[in-house]
Amino acid sequence: MIRRTLLSLAAALLGCAAVPSWAQSEAWPSRPVTLVVPFAPGGPTDTVARLLAERLQAQWKQTVVLDYKPGGGTMVGTQAVARANGDGHTLGMAISALMINPALQPKMPYDTLKDLAPVALIGQAHFGLFAHPSLEAKNIAELVAYAQRNPGKLSYATPGIGTGTHLAGELMQTLAGVQMVHVPYRGSAPAQQDVIAGRVPLLFDVQFSAMPFVREGRLKLLALASPKRSQQTPEVPTMDETLPGFSAMSLIGVIAPRATPRALVDRIAGDIATAVRSTEMGARMAQLGMEPVGSSAQEYEAIVRTEIAKWAQVVKTAGIKLE
């Protein structure tokens, strides 16, 4: 009887010891939370980070400090998150590069799936396939038919090699069984201008960035690259409607060190969802061309794993290498 009692007491003590330290009180966060931004100040990721930090500060009654660590195609900032303590006081902003880099970067300073914990998908922005108004094709079906009749004669511009828009173009070629020429630029602006001038017939770009030229009649939007129609432009078809399985979007979320306790990750995800779904933040994100999401950690992790596998296959099939 005494032995059973001692064993029960020992088990209880071990159980208490196994409880994450943060859960033993309601003190978290006990000091300022650092939110790493893998870019220099300015741009949409920084804007979303500022909006999120402001609302989380109000919820947590604690300062949220933005720490800018640009470089390496977001890998410098992401590495800082991967190496941080998993106590919930270091988080990071992540974009689609989080899921693309494993396929493009031969030597990464961290393992995306082993060293990082997806916390929440904040929002998403649509990619679109735009064309010069003189192009005969009015939709994706007509474009595919033309490309099949004229292999290698169509070209498409993107903001650069290895971007989500570049991989969207490669995915289209794979699913449609066509051959097109990729013309990379250093950013959206020069790519847009060459398509407007008629030097390149097609453009894969973020919808929000190129839509002003559509309204002016200098570009036409054939379809969105996302699996579902946009809430803001529901009349625009998706590529998936012609090419089943097509999906390419610009995603922005929050990550943490993998060692962060799951219960704490889930709590942070819930707080992020509350912030993202607020009327104020939703309206501001819409102005940036983003749709607010506010997912659970499990949902975001499933997306990350799916996207990593998808882009790895696209990169391998296309033989893409960073120059």
C-alpha cells in the first residue's frame, strides 16, 4: 500500500513537472514580445506586422517590438526565429518564401519543418494572370489552346526568378502541358511596364498591384491563380476552373520556434485570429489587397506542409535554379 502511494505521488509530481512553465501562471507574456520581420521597414509585410503588433499589445497588455532582419530571401529573419527560445516571446512574420525556399535554396541554415512552428495564417493575396489587350485569348482555355498550337512562342513576365508568381507560371505549364518562356524582372513595376508596352504578352503578378492598369484598359485580367474566387472581385474566374488543381497565392503568417509549447502556440493563434478578424484590421488589409484569414495553428501547418511539397515538385520539374 505504501509503495503504491509513493508511486502515485511520484507520478503526480512528474506530471506537474511536465507542465510547460508558462502554464503554471497567467504571467505570459512576462516581458516584451519580439516579432521578427524578415524585411527592411516598409512594404506590405511590415504594414501587416505593425497592424498586428498594435492589436496584440492591446490584448496582451505587453509591448510587441518589431525586429527587422532583412536578407537571404527572408532566411536571415527566419533563422533568428528558429534559433530563439521557445518561450513564446519571439515570433516571426512569414510569407510564401517560407514554403518556396526549401526547394530553391541548396543550403538553408534551418529546417523549416523541424525548427519552426507555424502559428497562424494572417491573410492571403491573389496572384493574377494578366495580358496585353492585343492578345487574342480572352480566357485560360483559349490561352492554353493557343500555347499548345504555338509551343515556346508565348512569354510571361514576373517580378523575379523564384518568386511565387514565377512558380505559378511553371505550374501552369505543367498542368496545361504547354511551353512558355519566363522573362524575369527586378520587381513588379518593370515587368508591368514591359507588358503594357507590348514587349511581353503575359504577366503573372499580385492582383492588387496590377489592377489599376486593368481599370485603365492597359492590361486585361484573364484569371486568378488562387483556388477560390476573390471576395473583392468575384466575377473574375480562377485558373483552377480550367486547370483543376491549380493553386498559387501570396500567403502571410506568423511562425515561432518549434520548441514553443503547443498549448501556447494555440493560444497565440487564437489571439492573432481575434486581431485579424477585427473590423479595423480587416479593412486595412483589404486596402493592401489582402483577405484576412486568422487560421488555427493546425490549419496553417497543414498549408505549410502542402505548399512545401507542391513547390518542391514544381521546382524539380522545371529545373529552376537561383542565379
